[in-house]
Amino acid sequence: MAGDGRRDDTGTGRRHNRASITTIGGRSDVATLNDLVRARLAAPNFWHLATVNPDGSPQVTPMWVDLEGDLVMFNTALGRVKEENLRRDPRVSLSCVDAQNPYDRVEIRGRVVEFVVGEEAEEAMDRLARKYVGTERYEWRVPGERRVMMLVEPTKVRHVVGVEPFRPGVLDDQ
């Protein structure tokens, strides 16, 4: 089937010349997380979080994530670069590739709509530790650190399998 991310006719498994792209969500300001995306978020997959530094350059960090209803949740310590970037500019992009097929990926763009500190943030970090490393508590706390849980409202969600085609008009023959 075209666009399903399977290998090409040479059988090498290296070339993927077509993509299956699903843009999820009907409203322009809020996107819906479908079952596939929810499953990817619910599993202990590492997600790459991109924020914008004050000078406009990107800052990317691998993160543990989870769901809080229809919002994407991640957690960090107060004072980390990503937290400071997101308080200044709440736009975020998260991406994750399938461990079995790196040509199968999900991208979630959105904005942080809530910063939660205190006991709820500490408990959320422990929940992530149970999910990702199987410990009852997050064991890498630094003395004096305080956790912050960030909740992201998705504005665009894409699931891509294969190599993305060019946008119309980019190549001369289109």
C-alpha cells in the first residue's frame, strides 16, 4: 500500500519515498489527540521537546510525557532553561518516533497553558518515574529543587509515516 512506510521496490528497507500524513483536529486553535497519538503518549516513549531560546534559536530536550485529560503533560525543575523559555514564549513542539519504525512519527505543536508547582507537580514526577523507570518515586531529585508540571494544549497534531512529500509548488515539476 502506498504511503504506509513499507520499504521500496528494491527491498532494502532504506528508501521511503511516500508518506502517510494525518493532520488531526478540526479547529484552528485546538487539536484533538486521536487514539494512535494517545497510545503513543501513554506508552513510555521518549519525546523531544522544542522550545525557543531568548535569541530565537531552538532548544531541544528529550522528555518523559503523559496525558492529563486532553492535555500533554511533562515535568521539569524550576529554573531549567526549558521552563524559563516556556514562561517567556509558551509555544512548544513535541516529536516522537516509533521505536520499531523510525519512519513512523508523531508531532504535536501547542502552547503551555498551565504551570503547576507544589505537591501536584511532585506527584506527577513520581507518576512519570513509575511509567518510565518503574520506581515508586523519582530518584534523581537534587536537594532543594522544586518541580513544575507543564500542561500543553495541542494546536496541531500530525502523524507521518514515510518521507514527507514536498509542499505543492516547491519542486519545479509540480
